[in-house]
Amino acid sequence: MSVSLDRVRELDRHDPLAGFKPLFALPDGVIYLDGNSLGAQPTAAREAVAATLDQWRDELIGGWNQGWFDAPERLGNRLAPVIGAHDGEVVVTDNITLNLFKLLGYILERRGDGNRGAVLSEGGNFPTDGYIAQGFCRLGGVEHRVLPEGAELAEHLDGVAVVVLSQVNYRTGRLRDMAATTRRVHDAGAEVIWDLAHSAGALPVDLAGSGARYAVGCTYKYLNGGPGAPGFLYVHRDHQDGGWQPLSGWHGHAAPFAFDGDYAPAGDITRFRTGTHSALAYSALEASLSMWGDVDMAALREKSLALGTLFRDGLADLFEAHGIEDITPPAGERGSQVSLVDADNGYAIVQALIARGVIGDYREPGLMRFGFAPLYLSFEDVWQAARHFREVVEGGEYREPRFHVRGAVT
């Protein structure tokens, strides 16, 4: 290893974020490097869900007037500072797939021009973003285009109304310049919807400062809301008056309990709600979001990059010797993950690591992803993970047949 264990422990002693690790219920003997797929459980989540269960038992339907109903807006306001937004600009609701559909319809209606323009998806983006754009365009008779992976965006904006982009690429971890890209899209007369799935909670996000008007994201990765936790949707305050979003559910109505026969959208971010949400799921997420007001996002970013660098530097010689390709961008151009490719053995290597208690993530074809969540990972965790990786590869442990058996979820 390129850094001694004593040096790594010294880094942990001076880590300003070290106090957050005890706030997570991590299993003994596990080093968790998969927070980019599902975050760890905050210790407060169990009590929060139990309290909501008790409230359901004791208050029955009365719980809706005791914090359940307004949770989407309340949690949105808790989340807003983490992503550089303001109160009233974020609503926690549904999931990324549905929220993208809503924004595509809303933006195209708000533009109101005769030539509606095309929807441009990003090649190499997480599949759901492209899938839902295809489905929306097929239903609405709108042209769908795909930006080839690695192509220059500016050369593909002619005739485009809406672009869907991820701030951090889920495969490589490459970080887009949000401010420069937003300006480029707006200057071309189009709108951009930012997908923050792999950036919210992993690095400082500045939606308002970047001029962004629309964004979506999830809360079960770096925000640690739990499996299937609700997504979120951001619309800048000056762009919330544009008519209907296409999933015009009753909770997005201006007066949902008036039970009017005709739909009238709420006059603010609430218009992007649809139907009844799970109070239990929202309570677990709120337990996590309650800690984020104490997180120094600059320190989070600094530690994130340092953890990734420690992992890569400790294995650099191994990659070359064993034909493993490191496709991770340089520090200033990446999110909070390290991405390695071994087309033949990637899956088996990850499975062998999991058997040792080092949980990473695998994506086809051959991609090993390791996410670094600075709130609950120490420098020693990452140093030990690199040691395990080296032993698995150099010792050929991954060749054991049990590590080649595929599960339904990879």
C-alpha cells in the first residue's frame, strides 16, 4: 500500500466529519462502499419509523393532520440547502422516473410554442432517464433524440426543447459543470432537467447559483433515506406558474379537499405532487435529512475526493498488472466514486469482496463501482478495502466458482 496504516489513522483522528459515523447503524465487520446505490441506515431511522407506527396506531387517520400530509414540502425545505435551492423550490415526492415525466410535460406546455421541439437524452446515462423520455415522447408525439456518449452537447441542441442530463455519470463518475452546461442549453433556447441521483449528498450542489431551473433526484443513495425512499423534484421559484404537469393527481390540486370536479393546479411547488404517499417512508427519510443541517459540504467534498484517491493510489500498480482499467476521472472532474472495469472478472471480484465484508457494486459490462460516502466511511475503512481488493485479485480468490453465480439483482 502506498500509504501506511499509521498515516491513515492519523487522517481519521483529524477528520472533521468523524462524528457522523456513530449516527449510522452499520453491521459489524462490513466496509460499505455501495452508498452510491443504497445508503446506510441512520440510527435515528428505526425510532422515527417506530414513532410513526405508534402514531398510526394511536391517532389513526388523524395522523394526516399531524405532519403526514405536509411532509413532501417540509422535507423538501430540509433538503433544499443540500442542493443549493431555497424554501418552496423542492418537493419530496414519487421517484425519479415519475418526476422526469412530470417535468417533461410541464416544460413543453410552459413553452407553449407551435414547434414543441425535441427531447434530448444523454447516451450512457442511467437507463431510466432515457426510457421515460422515450415513453413520454411516444405518448405525446414528440421527437426523441439521443446525445451520443462523449459527443459535444452544443452540436446537438438545434431544434431541442428539453435536455435531460445527469450531473454525475453513474458509470464513470464523471462530474459535469452544471453552471456552464446550463448556460449553454439556455443560450440555445432549450431547458435542462438535471438528474442529481449521484450528486445530492455526495458533493456540494448549487442549483440556484448555476442558473438551473429544473432537477430531479433520489434520496436512497447518499441521502440515506432507505430502500425505495421517495424522490425529489426541484423547480426554481420563478418557473412554478406554467400550467399543468401531466400527472395531475389530487394532492397537486390547488384545493385537494374541496373535491372539485375539475383540476386546478396548486400555485407553487405543490403542483408537482400526485397522490397519497407513505408516511412510514417519509419518517425514515426525515430522520436522515435532519442531520444534514450540521454537515459542512466543503469538508464532505474534500474527504470524498481524499477517500477515492487513497483507494486508487493503493491499487494503481495492481490495475496495470492484472488488466483492470481505471476509468475514474481526475479528482476535480468526478463525483464520489471509483470506477474500474474488468470485462471478464469484474462480477466475480465484487462477489469475492462481498464475501469478505467489503460491499461494492457491479454493473454490466464489467464495471466495478465503489462509492465513498464520507459521513460513515473512515480512511481506515478505505485502506482496508483496498487491502482486501489486492488480496482477492493477487491470490486469484475470485476464480472460485461460487463467485460466478449470478443473482437476480447485480
